[in-house]
Amino acid sequence: MAAQKALRADVKMFGQMMVKDHGEAEQKLLQLAKRISISLPAAATGGIQPDLMLKNAGSNFDQLYVHGMVSGHRNTVEVFENYATTGKDPAVKAFAQAMLPTLKHHLMQIEAIEAKLK
């Protein structure tokens, strides 16, 4: 949504990066799931609908989007760090380890945007 609704160029560019990187990660995850015969919840492959507040945010879109992305990426990095060190399935653990640099980069980028908004 940010690629279309953001007012700030940096927020729009972050949204475009999310579309690209998450699309690539989703394909890797789907390949992994197929390879090790596990089923994934819809939320793991883009089945999440945008927050209604974001859909109707108007001029507050950038602020609300950035806030949600900071919170979400902090949580995601924490989950992936945990699984990358303590995960039981070696293939999933390797996936988490491989994704961490990208996730940390996303968090760093969105935190920088958040700092500019304050």
C-alpha cells in the first residue's frame, strides 16, 4: 500500500522495497515448504489484508504505516533471531539465518524514516 498511498518519497521507496523483498522471500518460503512437505498459513504467504486504519488513513498514512512497520519488523527480527539460533528443523533454521540480514536492513531503514518523522 505504501508504494501507492505514501506521501513522502522515503516511505514510498520503503514500500516498494517491501513489495520486492517480500515477494522474493515468499517464493523462497514456498519452495522450502514444498521441499520439506509442510503447509503454511495464509499469513505466511501474503494472505493478510491491509489494516483498515491504513486504508482510510488519508494524510496520516505515512505516520501510521511507519509506526506499524517499525513494530512489525522489530517483532519479525526477534522471531527470526530466535529460530535462527534455537530452531529444530535445519532447513527452516537455515532459512531464518539467511533472511536475517535482509530483515535487519529493513528494520534499520524504517527506523531511520521513523526518526525523520519525529
